[in-house]
Amino acid sequence: MSSKRFVVTGGTDGMGRAVALDRLRRGDEVAIVGRNADKGAAFLDLAARDGAAGRAHFVHADLGLVAGTRAAIREVRSLFPAVDALVLCARHYRSTRAVTAEGVESNFALFYLSRHVMSYEMTDLLDAADSPIIVNVAGPGARTPRVRWHDLELEHGYDGTTAMMHGGPLNDLLGVGYADEAPSRKVRYALLNPGTVSTSFSGEYDVTTAAQIDAIRATATPVEEGIRPILALLDRPPAEPVSAWVRHEPLPLTGPNFDVAAARRLRTETRRLLAALPRGGRRPYVVSGVSAERLREVLDSPIFATVATIQPDGTPQQSVVWVERDGDDVLFMVGIGSRKERNIRRDPRVSVLVCPPDAPYGYAAIRGRAVFEPALSERLRDDLTKKYVGVPYAEHVARTPEAEAGDVIAVRLVPERTAGRL
């Protein structure tokens, strides 16, 4: 039997990680998607020790961002010509409401919106497989709240548990809507409630909720047992286009959470939201006192830029960097584990200042939100070294060993406002 290809979101922890390791041990090829580079490296190390080094992949991405989700899909495309199964596990609890750099409530963005984007925008990869399936690990059959059609992102009356539970019916309707639209006649969509499993419980909890999570862990099903329903669906995809399960038991697709009209409504609202994110998931870009054409010329030259990030105490942290341009976006590198990287992960608001040497009174201050793009890191480092030094990075280090940097990651600054005199 030939090996299959699997993509698992939330694969650095808990059930996602356990599913990925199980498939590797069966001889399949697996790409896990997650935002924690250290956990991704640990997964790859374990896979290598198990003799699966060539079949294990880590896609470093922030699925809380539409841009991050689409970057992950692009990387999956570079790895796999077809995908036999997409397993959706990623979610992250927040006791306090937070908004992403794209202006979307974080729980809604990760638990629902990323799953919508991955389900639809990976359909062609799934359709290229023989018997493809999407397993959406959510919560069908649980006592969930009704969909807040007037407030999908819980801007009013936010509560962490309510926000997490609200993702349940949204994902149920996602599955029903996917089967209703049927972008592929081959793909099966399985909604799964695995029960209470002693998984990682990824989240940022207040004291009361943290104590409740500790109590739940004490009686929850072990991960090895909790993943069995997922493995069963992967081994034997259901015949129905969409199905719902509580562990191994099928659920009837009745009630408001499986209503086709509601699923169509949610699909329409979701596509309207995605279309309303300007410039492919970005906020409006305002320019004042700066010629866009002149700014592009400056950024295309080997000019040094000053990047400012925000320290934990609110003060600025500045450093000089090499920069590249991708459209109107500004690309630069930061060291993994550096102060800049930690600042950006905590608060993505960043400013880049450029002052052309031939115009000492001219400048442009570019402000916006930063997004990490790990898949771009190696190529960007090479491109920047060629731009500023004239040779590829490897050649530069061979000539000048002290120039060798540690691990780096690419950063994309998505401009929201540019001001200056240029």
C-alpha cells in the first residue's frame, strides 16, 4: 500500500501531534502546521529518531491571520501534490478578548476563520487524492450557544468560554455549508467531538479558569485514547459528504447547528468578511506627504532602515536593518529569540524609518503590523545579502566568517500608514 499525505493543524501539541506521529509510524508523510518553532523542531527531531525524517514536515505559520493561513497553504503546496486528509485541531483559549493584526477577534480567527480558509482553499489538493477527508475536530453534539449573527466576533459581552463554545456551531455550519456547495464531489467532511481529552489546552487563562482546566485534566481521556476516533475516520472515511460524530457514534444532522440555510448564511457572511479585509487581509493603507513611486525607489536601493518595535513597558526599541520590498510591503529579518522577535510576537505594531542619503531632509515613516513568514526566511536572507553585499549569503559568510548570523526569521511589515517628506 502506498503512503498517504496528511496535513494537521495544531500539530505541535496534544491530539494533533499524536495523530501526526501515528501516521508517520504507519509510513505516511505528514506536515504539521503551528506557530511554535521550538515545538516544531522537537516534532521533527522525534520523527527523525523514529526513522521518519524524510516524511515529516513542519510548516511554521500563524493561523490566527488570514495571511498566515494562506502562507501555510502555499508552503503545503510546495511540499505535496495532493493531500489525503486535512485534520483541523488548532485553537487557543483567551480569557480576555484580543484582536489580531488583521482586526479580527482572535478566537474567531483561529478556531473558525482559518478552518474555513483551509477547507476551501485546499480543496484542489484534497481532490487530487483518491479518498480525501477533512476531519474538523470541534464540538458537534455539545451544548453550545446559538450563533450570534449580530455579533459573530463577540465584541459585546465577551467571555473566554463562551467564545470557545461559540466556535462549535460555526464549525458545524462550516461542514454543512461545505457539503452543500460541494467544491469537490470526492472530499468527505467529518465533524468530530472527541470528548474531553487531556490535550495541551493551549490558552491564556485567568486564575479561575486555569484552576478549572487543572480539574478537567485530572479526569480527561488520555490523548492516546482520545485520538482513536480521528484515526478511525482517517482509515475509513464516511460515505456521506458530511457527517458528525461524538467519539465513535454518528450524530443526526438535525437542529440549528446543521441547518443548511444557516450554513449558507454563514458562508456568505464569511466571504463578505474575507473580501472586506483590504489588500488580501490587511487594513487600509494611508499615505501622507510621500510619493509612493519615490518610496519604492528608496526601498529598492541598498538603504539602511531603522525598525522600531514596542517593549513590554511600552518604550520603543530600535535597530538598523536591511530591507527589501514586496509590492508596498517591507521585508526584513530578525534573529530568532531576539528582543525584536519577542516584541513583535507580543505586539505586532512596527514602524520602519528610511532616510535617503542623497536627500538629508527627506524621510518616510512606515507604520503597520508585522507578520512572520518563516517559509520566506532563507530566500530573503540570500536576497538581502546580494542586495547589500553583492554576493549570496553562503559566499559572504565564507569570505567573512564573523558575518554569520544565528537563526533568523523573515518579517513582513504590512503598511497601514506612511507619512513623511519624500
